Amino acid sequence: MLSSLAPSHVAPAVHRAVFSRTSFVSMNGNEMEPEEGWNVDNLSGMMDDAVAATAPAGQAAAAVQVTKFDVKSMPGITGPLGFFDPLDFCGDASEGKIRFYREVELKHGRVGMLAALGFVVGEQFHPLWGGDVDVPSYIAFQETPLQPFWPVVVGVIAFVEIFSVFTFQTPAGGEPWTIRTDHTPGELSLGKCFDPLGLKPTDATELLAMQNKELNNGRLAMIAAAGMIFQETFVTHDKLF
């Protein structure tokens, strides 16, 4: 009558757990009948044992699905300093805020690399506008031929930067200046990776190595560009190269 409560496909582990609660006198095919007969107590015991026997697997699956964000697992943590955050910006920061910090670092690092290269190349090789822009880099933007050129440059940069708005979390009812967790740092917008030469590695280890190189070179370039600007502005007042 109630034999359907113990189907033949129940896992062996569950059967062993059931045996621990109830004393069976016969088990023919799908028939399992306790000595005292089926009642609320032994049915409840059977169900509790079945849940207990299968719970560890379910808990393990849940633990795999929920992965806590760890800032120390992000690219850019390399020797000799390792995780370097002396001012504790990441101490109580949320994941979205830390992703915002990384986005800012990447963009400034890329601009710093272009600026550092521009100092070296621009002061030695300047064929545009008839080659007349032969001045220190820190005042090159003030030269007459460049003044109508810069609004175009700023406009192009602004047009590209508009799309990064969609990488932010909505500030309505949430924390401002935070990046979405599904955004890959450094991409122009969600899912828009700028890689026209196909240099991005597909192997995870090689990709991490390239990301570390970009971050470290960007950090060095920001320091270098700031140093060159300071030196030409306040020390030499002339070209460095």
C-alpha cells in the first residue's frame, strides 16, 4: 500500500540511513514493511534520514556556486611589493568600488604610456604642421597650429568615453561610482574588447601575464610622464629629448 514511498532507484546511501532508524523484517522487491507497521514516526524518520544522507552533496554544490570576491585575486599583484595598498583604499570598499578603482588605474595607465612615448618621440620627430612645432612637450598644445586641433581630439575622446557610462551600476538607490560586476576591466563598454590585432591570449595563464605587464607598465608610465612634465615645467623649461 505504502511501498511506493521506497522506490527501487533510491541511492544505497539513503537505504543505509533508513535501516538505521527502522527495523525491517522483509524486503521483497520494492516492499519494505517495519515490524510495527507504517506510522507517522517511522515515516518521518525515513524522510529525515534521506535528507541527511543527501545534504552534503547539495551543500557542496551551493558552495561551488557562491564565490566571494577577493581583491587579492585580481591582476596586477606582482613582486616585489605584492598586494600594495598602503592607504587601505580597498579595506572596506565594495566589489563595485574596487572595480571602479581598477578601471581608473587602467585608463590612466594607458594615457600615461601614450604621454611618455609622446615626450620621447614628439620632441625628436614632429613632421606635422610643417615641422614648426619644435617646442618642449609641456607647452606643445599651446602652439597656434594645435589650438584648433585639440577640440577635435577632445570630441573624439568624449564620444568613445560616453559608452563607458553603461559599465557603471545605477546610482539610484545604490552606491555611486561603482562598476558592474559583469564588466571586464579595461573594455570600452560591456563586452566590447578593443583588440584589432588579436593580441589577447586565450590561455588564462598567458592572459594574466599580459594583464600584469599592462598594469605595471602603465603604473611606471604615469610616474614617468608626471616626472617629465614637472622637470620641463619647473626645472629645465626646455626639451628633455
